Amino acid sequence: MAVRLKGPLTLIGICMAAAPGVAACNGDEGSAPSSDSTSIPQPTSAQLAAANLDIPVAPLRDRVDLTAPPFSNPTKVTNPLLPISNLPSAILSGTVDDKDFKTETTLLPDTRIIKWRGGQIEAVVSQYLAYLDGRIEEVALDHYAQADDGSVWYLGEDVFNYKDGLIADTEGTWFAGREVPPAMIMPAHPKVGNVYRSENVPGLVFEEVRIKTVDKTIDGPHGPIRGAIVGSELHQDGTREDKVFAPGYGEFYTASGGDVEAMTLAVPPDSLQGPVPPELKALSAGADHVFDEAGSGDWKAASASLGAMTAAWER
């Protein structure tokens, strides 16, 4: 997922130490990943050291992301703990560095083809938008695909970091097949002790998650939510934070020190049943009326429209 970068980073070499029979560089041609499971090349110890990643990464025996299953229907992302295809929009609110922080994710209508090891994987695209202290901080286009076993893979992101309302840089951008192979974002059936890397470009973006708890019941907007999981996420600076993923919502709660992100609203899980409330229609129509009335200088009518909108908002 999109992350807020703490400072300038340098991308190390793109060649990885491959499993037997697997070419060592991502750019090498190979069999299409949609036909058979494919071993995932991993960074070597030397490459981790070159990226200053002297952190306690998990042993390979705990990892569940070393092989990518086939991707026969990759845009149908229905894993209940990361249901991207069924979650058109979500908002998380919280604080970062003692400032208000809000993120919005929106499922976009288009898909994107990601080329990896001589094959192609079609990915859904989710827009991530972050605001810090009321100002736009980051926009990213995240690319996800679901494998045949139900695991969800992160295929890369287009990142645009903002400063003073303008794009400052695109630091953090990466794509499978160019920098690294796909990274697992959610196992098919998470178990306590499972480890996977949701981002695996040492020196650029790196996150390793260990599952701490499964089948957890958490408080949701409409009552208890059962079947949530908690993962401890290791960052490349050596810090950790817990993340909660909830069925039907995906990422639900994150906390590290005084920084918190919590689910505020998700559609459709938190949407009202039935038709659009008349008060919402009144607010929408009133906004149009106020704009037109103010433009023509009819302030009496504009004031009346504003009064109607205020009453609708209160209802």
C-alpha cells in the first residue's frame, strides 16, 4: 500500500537471488505467471545490507510469499480481508505527528496490465489520497491482483508526493517486473506466525508483516466484526506497528506511537439501505442554488437556500 516516506531513499540493484531454476533478474524472460506457480526471487543479505536494512527480518521458513500462484482471474479481488473489487471507497482518519491525517481510497474503473517474467497480469487500480493537516500530502495509484488460491498481491504503485499543493517528487514509485516481483499484500488464509512482505524493494519501500492474531472480534460502525486479523508490520527503519484488517473492510486500524489511522467509512459496508435520503438531495440542490444566486447577486435567495441547507444538514 501507499506509504508516507520519511526521507530520500536510494533504489538498490534490481537483480535478486533466485530460487533454483529461476532467472536471477526481473527483466529476464520466462514462462507466463498465469500458467504455473512461480518462485519469487528475494533480495540477498548483501543487498539488504547495502540498503542499510540491518533489521530482524523473518527466516524463510516463516514466509508464505516465496511462490506466486497462477493468476487466472486477477481482477476479481474478493479476499474478505482485502476485498478491493467490492470496496469502491473507504476513508480512514487519525493523527500523524500530532496533525490531523486522512486517507481516501477509491476503486478506479480501469485496470492495468503489469508485465512480469514474460507474462502479463491484469491488475485493478485503487487511488490512494492522503491529507496531512488539511493539505494534500500524497496521491498514489495502487495495483492489486488476486491469485487463484485467494491470496492478494501488490503489483506496484505510481506515487506523487506533494508539497505546498504541488507535486514535489514521485519517490516510492515501483512496479513488478521493473524493480521487483509482485509482493503479497494478504495471504489467502492467514495463520498466526505467517510472514509476508507487502513491499519488497530494499532501500525504496520495504514492509514485512507477521500475523499475530486471527479470528479477532473488533468493534465496527454497526456492531461487532468477527474474523479480523492483527499483523505486526516491520518497516525498513526497524520500527514496527500493528495493523488490523477486518472482513469486508480491509485495512481497519493502524497505530504506532502517537500516530493512528482508523476506519471512518467504507462503501458498501457502511452505506445506508434504501433510496438517497431527501436531506442529502436538498444539500446537493441547495449548493447549486447558492452558487447561482450568489453569482447573480440575489443575496436574499442565497440566504434562504443556505438556511434550507443548514436545516437539512441538522436533520
